Amino acid sequence: MFLLCGLVVGLTEEEVEARITALHPADQALLIGGILSALALATVVFGHSGPGGIVAFWAAIAFVLR
């Protein structure tokens, strides 16, 4: 939930949660699946970029969560 709240600028956590829970369960599953797929892809990309890649990955996550 925190990752989505970090990506959606201008809405509170409660507003983001209300919008997600208002979606059809199949749409919720697609949204969560998309987020997990994006995280998996980011892990692979940053993991193959050398020793500093994992540091850059966690820095990007921290930036989104701010």
C-alpha cells in the first residue's frame, strides 16, 4: 500500500485505499500483480547492474516511500 501511496501524488493513504477497494476484485488482482511484476523487473535490472545496483534499488524504493 505504501508504494502505491508514494506513486500517487496528491492523495492521502485513505483516499488511495478507498479507490483500490472500490475496484472489482479482478481489477485489484491485476493492479497488485502489476506492482509485483514491476518490483520483480526492477530487482532483476538493478541486480544485474553490479555491486551498487542493490543500493540503487533500495534508494529508489526509499525515494518512492519518502
